[in-house]
Amino acid sequence: MGKRVKGEKATKLFRSIVPRIYWSFELGIPVFHYNEKSYGRLYRLKLVPPGDVRPAFKNDHKILYNAVKHDYGKAFADRLFSSKPFILLNKVQGIDAADEVIISGYSIGIREYDILNRKWVFKPMYYGIKLLVDEELAPYIMVSRSVGVNDLLYPSDYYGELPNNTRWVPLKIKNRPLYGLGKLIDNGRVRVVKLYRLSDKMYFNPLKREITDALKVNIDYLNAIEEEAIDFLKGIDQYGTVLINISGGKDSTAAAQLSVLAGYKKALFLDTGLEFPETIETIEKLVDKLGLELIRIDADNTFWKALDTYGPPARDYRWCCKIIKFSFLARVLKKKFHRIVSIVGQRRYEGTARLLAGRLAPSGSTAFDYLAAPIQNWTSLEVFMYLLYRNLPINPLYMMGYERIGCYLCPTSRLAEIDAVHKTHKKLWKKWYNYLYGYAREHGLPREWVDYGFWRWRFNYPGEIKVFIKRLGLKSTDFLVKIMSDVASISVEADLEYGLCKTLYLRNIVTIDLDKYLRFLKITGLNGVKKNGYVEIIFEDDKVRVFGNGKIELCIKDEKKIKSIIERVAPIIYMISRCYGCSLCEITCSRRAITIKDIEPDKCNSCMKCIRVCPSASSFTKHLVNLFSLYAKYYKL
């Protein structure tokens, strides 16, 4: 797996992979080859990066129609959807779930999930505004003066009608080919948020089409990408035993078919104990369809047992993947196979880490192994079309409106997906909600922490979520401190030699085997000296004392160093004192220096891979670092 990047670098990466997909106006479907002799007039889709378009299914159509009808009226909704056209959805950034909506080759708007009112809303954009205004399909305003983005319009600046059920106001600049979107503030005031110069003529003619119509036209293209993927897979067995990873999602299903065509049969399915019943059924159908030799690993109730140790997982605290996925896979498979090449449904559009990973790369989880991604460059649209082409089972959850398939309580889920689970699988969700409410009561957290999905973050909230929490009259900092203080407390205490020192009291540690701690210190490249009841570690002009009762005394003169010192001193404490027995440390160590019971310091080269994979070492150390930062920032520690 590649290293995740953010910001402008991520934006540039995603712009570089926007796919070339064309829209045939005569056929009313997307095509992948520019051939106007065969397909008629073509228009390249202008997609928001990275452009991982997917088909809208029946439930998506229903959601879209109801949202547009509620916000802008029946006339606009009927113009867009009454012919039952082939609609593409393109996942875009938003505070929660959000998709660019493409009809008849035009980007007509964004559907967003309103997390306050727990419903889908529609925001017309680009050609959706032009269509609405030019054909007078819904209320809009005509602006009588020149404007720019962020300008504030007063009722005297425009005429027309404001929408009744939404704050998003379509607008047109009088006598100019400028269209835009405004945000209703109050008393008829409108803030301009978007402006578009759209002078070209629209050929908006949504025809009644389905994905099967697109499939018929694109079969030659699907054959070509299938052949290329099979060629890629042939010969990967030179790197180890080939296993096809199947999960019940669309991507792994497509990868499994390609693997079988390339001559591989051994498949692997890890039942985390948190799977949807539809996922299990899809797996069974796929195994039967392809004749796979299935290795099934069951995690059973491991997740629920581990909750007592780690608490609820979060997007920035994903211990669950290590405990119920990586460790089970590694422990079971390493008994059967020395080196493994896992064929996975990884695609570059799913994130920068996967984009940078490449199609064949060393596994980031275990030593010696490899990951092979035959559909690395495919879009979701290509995947769905391929599944239909090869008559492969498609998980019914996609038809219910799910964008992704995984564990039903995964913290990376959007609130829209969480609400969908609550509606479609009430019994499953009730068990998880009961746990979350109990955890909230135990830690003094309000119901909103559960109801609005704030449990999905542990160490920091995104800016938009912080703003939303503040709108509810709550403080995001309070959430973080209450949860992280469960792991440790911090105080300032006097030291005769060094003066005032920061002291951490580890609340989830009873005793520390100091002799074992000294041996394991080799992992971090540090040296310590055991004294009366503690181990002392010297850092140039600073020192740290680790006591057997879980106390860490940090006598650091330069406070900028405290974070990095904690990250080196604390992980070993958790490795030896809160070991969950997952074996990831010894499986990851290429030098075979470590086991879950002890270490051979002479074999260790201080690469620290074992610390990074250890769910206890990495997770609880992160608690300490972030708790210290919070105290320093908000409580002037």
C-alpha cells in the first residue's frame, strides 16, 4: 500500500487519473471509445476528480426524484427523471455523502446528505442551473447587476422567485451568459457561491436507458480490459502462492473472475463477524459460480471481545482491521503458506494510498507477501458493467443505495450509510447502538455523540464536523478529552534535579515488567538503565523515567521534543503490558527477532515495523500524544 497524501498534492494526483468517458447523445449512454461513426455525436464527460463514476440504481433514482421534487418542484424533477434515463453518480467531497449527478451527458447538480435533518437534498450546479433557468422549470432569480463570487445580493438587486424548501437559489445574470448558485441568508439576502459561464447550447434529451444498454455497446472495450488484466495476472505465481481475496463487494468479485480466467482457483474469505447477510449470500453464489477452492476464516466474536480493551473504533483509530482482519489472516495463512500473492479488488480511485500503491506491490501488513490488483485502473462503472457482462452475482446492497460494502458498523461509513443500515438491518444496528449508548453514558458523553455519528473520530474532528458540533451547542474538545482521559491522566510534578516534569499516569496499565521493557527497548534504538522501581532513559539533556506502576515521568527541557519522545518510549509499554496476542509483531518481523512473549535484541535492527502493526502499541501511544497536545493547547499544561 502506498503512503497517503493530502491537500494540493492529492488534488493533482486525482486530476491526473480522471477517466476518458464519452456520452453518446443519440444512444443516451456512456461509451469508452471515441467513435462518432458508431455512436453518433459524442461529448467527453467533465467529471469532478477523480471521476470514479458509477451507475445509479433503482433506489438512487427514487432518492434523486424525491429530493429534487421537494426542493425545486415536480416540473424540474419530471424533466430530469420521468423518462427513466441512465444516470451516473460521481462521488465528491462533502461533509457527508455527496455525489455529482450526470444525466444526458451533463453534470446537473450534487445530491448531498443533510446530517442535521437526516435526508438527501439536491443542489443544482453547472448545466442543471442552465436547464432550470432557460426552461423556467423552477423558481430562480434574475440578477440585474454585475456580481462576483461571495457578493451579497439584496432584494433590490434581483427579481424573480426564491425557492420555498431549500436555501440554494439558482440565479442568472441579466443579458449575460452567466448562471450561478446563491445561498439564502435571511430577509431575502442571497450570497453568491458559484458562477458559471455557459454560452453553448444544451442538447438535453434524457432517453430511457439502463446499464444493460450501455453494456451492449461497450462489449469490445470490456473484452479489451479483461484481456489486459488477465495478462497482468499470468505469472504472478512466481512470487508465491496465489490467493484470490473475495469480500462480497463488486471489486473483489470482478477480480475473482479475472483470476479464474488467468488460471487461479484458491480463494480466501474472512468473515469478520460483522458482515451483512447479503454479503455472505453473494460470497456463496460467487464460489459456486466460479468453482473456487475456498479457504474461509471466521473471526467469530473477536470484535465484540476486543471492545473491552480498545473501545469503539474510529476513522483515525482503526484497531479493528488489525485485530479481526490482518492478525487472523496472517496467523492462519502462515501455517499453510510461506509466501502469498493476494489478488485484491483494489482500485486507484479509492484514495491516494491505493493510487500510489501500484498493481503489484509488497504487502504493508505482513513480511514477504505481495498484493496484486488487476482492476487497479478501472472505474466503478467499468466494474459494474463487467459483472453484468460475465453474469456474476452483484450484492443486493448496491440496489438498496449502498455505495460501498464492508462491515456494517465500519467507522469510515458516511452518516447516510449508517442511516441506511438502521433502516434495512435494524437488528444488526440495534446491537451496536446499544453498545455505543452504554459507552457514552460511562464516559459522560451526550446522546448526540452517538446520534450524529461523532463516535467515528477519536483524536481529531474535521473542520466541518467541528463547526457542526458547535451548531449543536456542544464542544468537540470535550468529546476528545473525555474519551482519551480513559487511557491516561497528565500532571506537572517537581523533580529535584530537573525541576518541573510532565507526568503521565497510564490508567489502563496495572504493572510493567521493567526487565522485559529494557529488552524490548532495542526496537526503538534506545538504551535504558534499571534503577529502584523504574527504568531511566537519557536523551542528551533530557531524561524519562518509566515506573513499574504505569507512571511515565518526562523531564524534557524543550517541549517541542515531548511528542517524539513519547512516541519512542510509550509503545513498548503497551506491547508488553496490553498484548492482545494477535501475533502481528512476529509475523511482520523479517528477522524473526520477536514473538508475542519475548524478543532477541541481537537480531533486532530497530526498524520499528512491529510497533506500527501492533494494535496496542500504535493505538494507545496515539492516545497519549493527542491527549498531551489537547492539554497543552486548551488547558495550558
